[in-house]
Amino acid sequence: MTAGSWLKTGSSIGVDSPHRAIYNPLMSISPEIHISPMVIKGQWDAGYALDFHTVSSDFAGYDEFGHPQYDTKRTELGELLYRLKYREDQSVIEGIVRTVANFVRFRINWPIEVIVPVPPSNKRKVQPVIVLADKLARISGVEYCPNGLTKIKNTPQLKNVYDPIERRKLLAGVFQADPSKIRGKKVLLFDDLFRSGATMNEVSSLLKTSGEASHVYVLAVTRTR
């Protein structure tokens, strides 16, 4: 199998509306996972998030320390990602990766040559985006390039910064692309959770300008509402 060959299999889907689907064909050994893929737009050639992260999140009062508590309901994929990111439950990795791989294989038509993960913002024992991107590349037979994009400066938690101008300032000079690894290639930029899009926009532009990638496609497992 040549790099990116299976990604050319199947038909592409429209870009104007979410789609409801169940993916569990052939190579999947996990239970069926319902997803509602949606287009995400930005400084990239095409992009999707497979589903929202949550269904609802209702205020449920305060704990004994005065911290607000919420009753949060997540999508099926959102629940799996939550367990991986915040509970270090590695048993869910297989189901997430198979779902992502099947979506890419059967529902979109991107001629990907290399998969590059978005550098994680937090230090964790298990980095979900790295583990998922690595396994996705293995399943797909596509080159995996974790060093195509690196984080060279620390930043505060952007989820706590609401001003888009301030976000852009904080992200300036934070990442570095390596043209020796991605020059002229069609890149799949992969992230686990898509929030405002500020980081994704910054690194997508960087991959094209400094990294000299020919195309950048974006895929996130889930996105916030």
C-alpha cells in the first residue's frame, strides 16, 4: 500500500452540513460508535471534526470547596476521549482510532501523505493526540511525522483566554515547522479536541509557509460547542 493510497478510497462528502453515520466496517473490533461529522473552516484546505464533545452541560451547584459543578452529558466519541484525556483510560484508544480511520477511509477523499499531530498544550503521562495520531498512521499505512511541528515556547491555557487578538499574540512564535520533513507534502494535521481554532489556524499557516507543505487538511476527534 502506498502512502495515502487508502485515503483515496471511497467517495467524498459534501461540506455544507453535518452527517450522521455509524462506522464499524471490516477492520473495526470496537462497538459501533455514532458520530455526526461537521466541517471546520480556517487556514487550511479542508477540515472536519467527527462530533461535538458534549451534548449538554448544566450547572449542578457547588462542591464543599465552593467550586462550581456541572452535570455534563457527552457524545459517544466525546465520552471516550474524556476517559482517555482525563482518566488515562487507554482501553478506549482502539475504538477512537478505528472510528477516525474508518471515517477517513470511507467518507472523505484527501490524498494524505503524512500525518502531523498538533503539539499538546499540557504535559500528561499519556498524550492523547500523540497516541491517536501514531496509531492512525499505523492503521492507514501513512507516514507519521511527530517532529514535523514542534512547540518551542510554553503558553498559558488558551481555553481561559477569550479575546481572539490576545490568543493570536500568545501563539506568535510558539511553534516551529520542519520543512525537511513536510516540504511539498499533503499533510493531515490531527488534533483530539478542537476549541476556538486559534492554535489550528496558527500551525496550519506555519506548515504552509515555514514548512512549505503543499496542502494542509485538518481532522479533530471532537470539538467544543
